Amino acid sequence: MPWSEMHRAFTIDEYLRNGKSIMLTKQAFRTRFDLGPNDTVPGGKTIRRWVLNNREIDRKFQKRARARTIRTPKYIRATKQSLQQFPKLSAKKRAAVLGISLRSLERILHDISK
């Protein structure tokens, strides 16, 4: 039997609410959708697959945390000192020496020059 999204959502919720019990989930499914004892309900493998797929979809659409900025006072001071000590050093080499990305160094230099 093809199950609708409503069936899947209810089953996943019940499975998690019932402490991951297949038997209790099936009983709740029968009660919710008014099915008799001989009517077809999702099997254990199907329920576990729905839950697993749901978790994978949730992970896919979770917002990723924005990376923390490296433009901290520590790196700003280090950049200023580096500029004083080695004024002719290229930005690429300066970024490598400071251990930060070239783009981060460019942003720090832009902030310093304001």
C-alpha cells in the first residue's frame, strides 16, 4: 500500500514518542487511522527507514552555523606588528606567516586603513 506523507509523519512522531517501539507505533497507527487487526500497517523495516530518511533530510536542511570571524583584536595586533616589522612583505606571505587566510588578512587591512 502506498503511504502518504501524513502516514509517514504520524508514524515517525509515534515511533520517537513511544521510545522507538515498533509494536506501540503499529498499535497507535491502527488506532489513529481506524484500521482493523487484519489491515495493512507499515512494517518495522519501513518505519525504521522512514525515521532514518527523515533524520538525513533534517541534517541536510539544518542551518549551518556561521564560521566565527578571525578578525579578533589578537590578529589585528599581530597584523599591525607584522606591517611595522616587515613593510615590504606581500599579503600572501604575510597571511601565511600569521596563519590566516588571505581574504581574512585583506579584511583586517581594510579595517585598519579606515
